[in-house]
Amino acid sequence: MKPKLVRSRFSVTALVVISIMFWGVTFSGDWQRYSVDERPPMDVIALAVGDVDNDGDNEVVAGGTGSGLRIYDGAKCSWNSEEIVAGLKINSVTVSDADNDGEQEVVCGTADKRVILYQFTRNEWIEHIVDANAGKAVLSVACGDADNDSYIEIVAGTEGKKVYIYEGSGDSWTKTLVDGNAVNDVMAVAVGDADGDGQMEIVCGTMGKRVYVYEKNGESWERSEVDRKVGSAVRSIDIGDCDGDGAMEIVVGTDEKGVNQYKWDGSSWSMETIDSKVGGEVYGVRICDVGDDVSRRLAVIVRRKKGKKGNKGNRLLLYKKGPSGWVSTEVDAEVEGEATALAIGDANDDGHIELLAGTSKKRNLFIYDQWAFYGLQKVTGTDDIVLNWPGKPGITYEVFYSHQPYAGFQYVAGVSAVTDSVQWIDDGSIIGVHPKDVVARYYRIRLKGFKNFSNTVGKFSRALETEMHLVSMPLIPYSTSVQDVIGDQLTGAPDESYADRVWKWDADIQDFAYAWLVDGVGPPFDGKWWSSGHFGPSTMTLNFGEGFFIQTRHENQMVTFLGSVPECVVSVADIRPGLQMIGTPSPEILPLDGCGFQASGAKGAPSELLADRVWYWDEDGLFYTYSWLMDRTDAPEDARWWSSDPMGPTKMTMIPGQGYWYQARGTGFAWSFARQR
């Protein structure tokens, strides 16, 4: 038996994937980008992560042109910044216990030929001059026990072909020349056990297309060439087990020859090309343990090089060595601005490594975070909520819940990971109220002993009666198919005339189209959403920020939406000229003036006949009414939403789960929303 077709002029499109036991959304290992500073007061060309003020929490240090040196402290899209010094051009920065006093300091190399150490003492930053005159601009700095004397030193590379090492504290430093002729500007330096002999070395890369290793031998430094024919200027360098084979490697990023890896075999250096076609200048390489499997990878930041063939733009990439070679993943295929700085570290103190990118020209400072839920499901029959997230065996995770999306979170349970996948079920037994008995419930996860949380996910339920309901999703689903968003929550039938339906406006046919829920037919059709337009599984999608109708043929039904809580600035919808159905931009009740329309480009006017409108269903009067955007009146009411009946500023709010009509009188705009804190 197949679903019964009733001919209709409507059609729909959707994907049908649903499990027997669960329905819900799945969050992948995708990287989420947050803005640490949307417009930093400098071109960001130097980045580092560390506990620079020794308060137990990590901070982000950014340097560049303009405002010199700043630190940032926070998480996701909530960051505080503090200026350490203004007016300097910072070429390079690192965080380390450079003076061996047991506390972290900021070390930077400047364009005015200096090496400077900044130390946070008694609630203020103290500047110590390590080198007042390095001869020329200091292009690169690094810290480590370079001479194997059990003390940390500062290493600096200059524009004048020189490499220096500094040892000391306060304003008293001993300066030693390591190399006075490094064949052009020393763009990158690093300290580490590059050849795997148990001893630390200095490694540098130059504009003269060279890679050198320096090793302390008695009172002098011996230089050996790793590669004297790189073929391109070396921009960045790192030392570590890049490919996860247990041996140490040197990784270099170049201007035109991509990314290379060098390995010492006991007698000579061998070179392996990781990627020769990155499509730009490699301004940063960092070896890190990240990804879905938290395994060894190489992070690479690429700056677009103008006028070159094969240019692929400003990008952030991850590389992993696999059985068949190196595999790349784009973390960000379009970094906004000229990508000129890269750092790694647990910048937001959540127990996970993040990637950070700084840009020039169009200035930005971004953090990329992958610590997120990958599963949120509702058990059919019991309505229990199942949380799934990636974990590490032996680690304890703390679960928090709230009935508000952004505040009021309370600890509810601790879960110890046994495998790399962790699960907790909310059946109401611990909280005291079952999730089906509340409209909304939200969840966060935190590693025990750490400060900050994962992303926030949750459930939001909407009661439905027998009629057409204009609704929306106040949460962001990972999968947008009607099958995954709604599943088998409504009532189906063998005949579409009796089944519940979901209606959307189809811009292609300029008409409404619908999907209907099949039931009573038998496998494999029962529980599937169907399209009668092409008589097959529906391919309809339901997106955050858009409105859609649910047509129920049965009383007292409930639909629950699962998803991620919008954070920071979110793209809600593209508003087109004319009328369209829209959703709410947040799981909070918001005044119309606080929904981001004006900032996104909504068109106001002195008259409601020419202004954009938002229409909503008045439950009391059982009719549609609207608010309109007043503007260009030279009055305090400009750029505010207005009501004509009664005349005055509107009291209209956007309520989570409800849908609305937006009437655009202009050319339309991209609607985005930033939650006010």
C-alpha cells in the first residue's frame, strides 16, 4: 500500500532520514567562528595565547600597527580588552616565563629595533627593555631553553640578517649574537628539539629562502642548513611531531612554495611537501591537537597574494597526515581581511584548544571553537531529552541546565567519559520536572575544573490546536529537513486530505507548497514526510529565521524544536522585496526595536504607506495587524517601530516559536541579529 495521492497544484521539496527510537538534530565537528574584536585598533600581525596576568585564566595577546599591544579575556562573543601599550608597531609576540621567575610575561619584537618584555605586577603592566637596539627591526621572537642550561631564554630574529639570544631578568639582560649573517631577514624563529636528540635547538627561516638550525656547542653556536633552496621566502615556522609518527619535525610556511616538513634521519634532513598549492602566503603554521578525534594536526593561515595565479584568498586550514598522504580541511574558507596572524591555545578556558586568526586591512580578530554538542535527541514515546557530545576517556564533564537560554544555569550532573562519545539523558528524575512539562529547557556542558562552557543547546515546544499556525524555530537546527526538524511528532494519515501538513512559500513557483505526514500505510512509508507535487519523499527544509505554517487536523498537539541557541551575531534571513514569512531571531521575547531590523537595513519612512511593516496575528481580534518603521521625521521617534492604532511607539514583541510576515518596501536586506548584553 502506498500513500494516497490527492491531486493538488502545490508541491514541496525534503530529505527523509529518521531513526525509529530518536528524532532530533546532530551537531558535527564544524568549527564555529566568533569575533574577539570586530575592529581592533591595529592591523593584527602578531598573536599569542597564555596566562599573561597570572590569574589562572588564559588571555589572548594581539600586536600590530596602530594601538601596539592588547590583551583579551573572555569566551565566545563576550570579550574584554585592555591596552598594554600604544603607538608601537609589534612584529612578533610570544608568552613565556622569559625571566625564569615562575610567572608568565609578554615578549615582543618591534619595528623600532627593540625587544621588550611586559610583566603584570600589582595590577599594572611594567615595561622592561630587553634590547634597546637590535640594529634593525625585530621581526620574530620565541622563548625556550635554547642553550640547554635549564633556563628559558629569548630568541630574536631581525631585519638585518641577525639572530640573538637574551638571558636575564628585569632590565638586566645579556645579549649574545647567534648568527650575524643569516642570508636576509629572519622572518621566523622557534625553539625546540628539532632533530629529536633530546637537546633544544634554535630554528629560523629567512626571506633569503633558507632554513637553519643552531645548536649550542661549548661557548659558541653552530649553524647547519636544513634547506638552502626552499624556493621562496619563509614566513613562519614551528617544531613538533607534526605527522603523529613519534618523531620531531620542522614545519615551514612560505610565500610561494606552500607548506613543507623537514625531518632529521640521523645524518641529513629530508623534506616532504605538505601542500605546494595553498594559494597564498603562509603567515602562520602551528602544530596542535584538535579536530573531532583530538589528534595531531597542522594549522595554517594563508594570506591572499595579489596578482598571482592560483590565488585562493585568505584562509585558515588544518592538515592531517593520513595513510594516503596529507589531507586538508578548510576551517574558514574566507577569513575577513588580510590573514596575517595565527595562534593556538585554550583561549577561553574551556579545556579545549582553539584557533585564532588576526587580520590586516579589514581589521579583525577571530577565535575558532569546535567544543560543541554533536547530538540532541528526543526519545519517541517518553519525550526524554538525550544529550551527546565528544569526550575524552577518564575526563569528568559537568551538565548544567536552565529554563532561560542565556542565564540561570544550574549544575545537574557529572558524567565520566568511558569512550570518546559521552551521553546524558534528561528524564526529569534529577531536575524534578520532566522536559515535556516545560516549554523550554537549555543545556551546557563544562569540563570539570574549567571555567567556560560548550555551546548552548535546548528544546522549545509549541502547543497547536486544530487550525493553521504560523510558526518558526527559535533555535538553530543542524539538519533543516522537515523530517529531522518535526519527525513523527504530528499526526499522519494514509491520505493527505486527513494528514497534518507543513506549508511554505515556494519562491520558484511563486505559490505555497506543502509536505504531509504519512501514517497507516506501513513500512517504509509510515513516519515519512511526503510531497504530492512530485509524489515522493519531501525535500522541504525548515530554517532558523523563516516562518512556515503547520496545518493540524487534530486537537491538542505539541511540536518540539531542538537546536542550538543563537550566539553573538547571527544571520537570520534574507529579506526580499514584498511580503515573506519570517521567524524570531532569538529564543527570548524581544521588542521589535531590539530585533536588528534597523541596523540590518530596513526601510523606514515618514508615512506608513512607504515604510517597511511587520505583520502579526492578533489572537484577541482574530485578524492581522502591523507595525511600521518610522524614519526621516527629524523627531525622537525616527528609526523606531510605530503603531497606527493606537498611534504611538509599538508595543509589539517577537515571541519565540511564532511566525510573522515582513513587508519590505525597498530592495530588501540581509537581516542579522546581535543579542544585547
